[in-house]
Amino acid sequence: MHPSLRHFLLGLTCLLGCLTPTRAENVLLSQDFNACNNPSGWSGLTSSISWDVGSTIPHPAALGSSMNGTCFAYFDDATLGSTPLTNTQSLNSPTFDSSPYATVMLDFDLHFRAPDFANAYLKVDVYTGTAWVQVAIYKGQDYNGDLFSDNVHQSIDLSRYRGSAMRVRFGYNDAGAESWWAGIDNIKVTGRGAINCSAAQAIPVDGSCESATTASGIFNAPAMPACTDSAGAGVWYSFVAPSSAVTVRSAAVFNDVLTAYSGTCGALTEIDCINGDIYGFGSETLYLNGLTTGITYYLLLSAVQNTFGARSGQYCLNIQNGANIPPLSPPANDWCANPLPLVVGGACLNGDLIDATFDGLHTTRQ
């Protein structure tokens, strides 16, 4: 492995692990059904053959069990008996806006009992604003036992379907035969990594490292950052300056660029930019000075698009108060007056050019 790549991987591992990454989330949809009634904006809970809300179901085989001791949404096919469903019965969420975020996640607790009916299923769909798309299906087995207390947590990435009029729905179908039941609880949709300045995620100075994932191909900025000619997959953050200087550090699985702005989202002014490691083998550090205490500033973390390597992916971002630029540490043989001797037939001498000074000399052959 190339030493630079090894150093990059070690640095990324530390920044993503040593600093205890956090994931600041914007909650776009949340429903725990604890009010034990039909929640506002939800549909599919109104007919006699439909989803319902309660702390358990009427069928005695459920033994009065619940998903977490409180109310949840359920479909009780066992109590319906041999009456087949003529179509899928859907529990539909209200509309929410997920368009500003790079990462959109759906989380929920699931119980689905149908071990003897291979064709019965529970599916999860997402509405993109123009069409419903199936993102998960549970079929022909228990998730995760006979009782509602036997449930599993599910996480589904909805990022590729982001939109301003997103919805989710849970569809139950017994495939025309008597089956058991399904339960859904603690539904939550979250967004992370704002792709628009207007939704920039505020992060604290001297806080934990903020970890998320960029969205490939999405870049919303007033102009290309000054330190690169090809940026993409940008995500926005904001911070309030605690003093006149801060240090911003990032590490990513792609070649990242850090850009800082003053002003407002409609009138941004670039104040600094760094793509110090132009090949993406190391993390980036941006020293910001001359800030005004108490003023909000914006950060754009983006990915270089015209070089090798990934063009989006996981990253970690951290801001610290103060901007003490470390002194250069050039190698011992930085100047001609201090050469390291080479021994003919001797061992290979290892070294590096980190912080080395360019003395203006050029070789005659390129």
C-alpha cells in the first residue's frame, strides 16, 4: 500500500472513530401512535377492514401482547377469519419534504406474522412526488416471532427518492387466504447533510465530529469554489463564530473540498477554500481568521469530480475554536547545503517531501 494512502486511511479511521462521530438529524416525519387514535394526516385507518391503532389486537392468539407496551398500528387478519382481502390495505403517511437532504432514512419497528401463508406480504412503498416505488417487502415468514412483542427494527435508505412531496405507506395483503397479522410502530423519517444552503445543518464549535454521506451528482452553490474547477456532491453546514478564528477539519472517502462563506444563503461571499491534498489521500484543514464573534458562517463540503476515486460517500466534519496554524516541519535535507549522503550499493533511503521548500531549480529533463 502506498504510504500516502496508508496515512489517509489511518487519518480517516481516527477522524471517523476517535472523535466519536455524531449524526445530527432533521426529523421529517415521526409517529409512535401513543395517542391511541387515528393520527392527523394519516389515511387507511377508517374502514371496517383496514389498519387500526391500539395497544393489542382482539384475536386471543396474540395473548394481549403489544409492540412496546403502548399503542401501535396493526392489521389483524386473523380476526377477519376466512374473509379474503380483495386488495392491499395501505397505511399512508402525510406528505413531507425530503428534497433538501443528501441522506434520507426511514426507521420503524416491525412485527409480521405469516409463517404458514407464503403468499401473504407486507410491503413498504415511497411516493416520489410522481409515482409510488416499492422499497421493501416482507413475505412468507415471521418478523420476528408469534407475538407483537417479538418485533424487529428496520432502517431503509430513501435518499434516491428524495422530493418535496414524499410519502410512505405500509401495505398489507393476505393473498386471498386467511393469515395472521402485522404491526408497525415508531415510524421516523430523518434527513441529514443538507444539499441546499437554506437547509444548512447547524453544528456546534468544539462539538463531536459530524458524520453523514453526500449525495452523488447534487451540487448547489453560488459558484464553483475558488480552489477547484470541478466540485460536486456538496453538503451545507452553518456555525456561529465563538471568536475571530476557528479550525475546520474534514475527512472523507472521496477527494473533499472545504469552502467557507459569509453572508446569507441568498447573498453568499466566499471567504476561503482549501483543496490542499488535490489527490484526496489526506484530510483537509481550513483555518479561518478574521471572523466576527456571534455571526453565522456557512461551510460547503464537496467532492472533486475530475480526478480518480469516489465522487461521493461518507465523511466527517469537525469545527474547533481557534486557528493556530502549525509551523512547517521540512525534512532535514530540505536545502542543498544539508544533503543526505547516498552510498553506492547501500540500502534504499526512505523520505518524503512534506513541507519541503521549492528552491527554484528545475531539472533539464521533464
